[in-house]
Amino acid sequence: MPKYEIKSPNEKLTAKRGKATFVNGVAITEDAKLATAYKLTGYEVITLEDKPEPKQAAKKKPVAKKKATAKKKGE
């Protein structure tokens, strides 16, 4: 489900306006109808991409390297 960032013309707006809560002029919602309503009334609306959380690579245990042993004389 896409998320929408709604930017108020007033960058200092920190208040609830309708169903959106703005902090420093920005509100985030998943409600497409709400985002459209704000867009029609002059607010800037940006659709945010749904980015899956990056999977953390499993930590590999360091492999201990075997030391090369020199052959003794006569072997």
C-alpha cells in the first residue's frame, strides 16, 4: 500500500487538519482519498515508494586459515 507525503504551504504548521496531522508542514498518510483531497485544495502531495526493508546479511563467521607447515628434512 503506497504512502503519501502531504506538504503544507506553511512549513511551520504543526497541527491536526482534518484527518491529517502535520509536523513542521508535513503529514504522512496511507489514505489515497485524503491525499487527493489535500492535493485538490493546493497542498503538494508526493507518493512515497514502498521499499522493502533491506535484509541484513547473515554474519559469516571468519574461517580460521590453517598455517602451512614446512616439511621436515627427510619426509
